[in-house]
Amino acid sequence: MQIMKKYIVSTILMLLSVISFGQKGTELIGIWLTQDGGSKVEIVKNEDGSYSGKIVWLRTPRERDGSYKLDINNPDQNLRNRKIIGLQLLDGFKYNKRKEEWTGGTIYDPQSGSTYKCYMWFDGDVNKLCVKGYIGIALIGRTSNWTRIAGAA
């Protein structure tokens, strides 16, 4: 009986370690407060293994007239009537194990209507996400720091 308990405990521990090993890169999943505190972005892992994120909260979700804020700066006139809340901001990120960052994605800026290449990483703290959008080469760009919303992962 004692040997059976040890076997079961060993098997459970082995399965948990395999599961956690397979989950490397998922630390990105959760809800993040943007650097200016004006919005929250929910990042999820898609069925194809890529990561994307959408705006789930705005400090000021409505215009002065009471209408919802819309994607009015989008270069595609057909998309200018989309609400900012629910708007997909991040798209196409893959986890790069060697660099320990999420690369190959884009970030959309609804304030300018522009889409930029982007990559993300943690700088020693899994609750502080560095997000860098850039045009052309990554050396030229802007980094902002997002903070994980506790309990929202």
C-alpha cells in the first residue's frame, strides 16, 4: 500500500512537471494595464499557438456626448465605426524560447491609426511587460511598460 502511494505521488509530480514545461511562454497571458493607465489589454493564446490582445477596459470609454469611443483614426474608413473597447490591439506573436520574448507580432495604435511591428519581453519581473513597437528596425521605436492586473490571469 505504501509503495502504491509513492508511485501515485511520483506519477502526479512527473505529470505536473511535464505540463509546466510545456507551458513555457504562457506567462504573457492575462490582463495588463498600459503605461499611461488609460486602458487594459487582455492577452490570450490562440488555437494556432500565437498570442493576441484586445482592449477590455478604458478609463474614459465614452465621448463627451455619451457615445462610445470609436476607431476614428483608422486608415480604412470602413473600420472607423468599431468601438475601441473590444478592439484587437496585438496580433501574431510567437514565443521565442531562445530570446525569451514574444516576436513577429504587430501592435495597433488607435490614437494614430497606425500599426507597428512589435515584440514583448519581461525584464526580470513577470508582472511588468515591456512592449516595443517600431517601424523598420527594432533599434528605432518606443517601449512602454505594462503592469499585470493581479488575479486577472
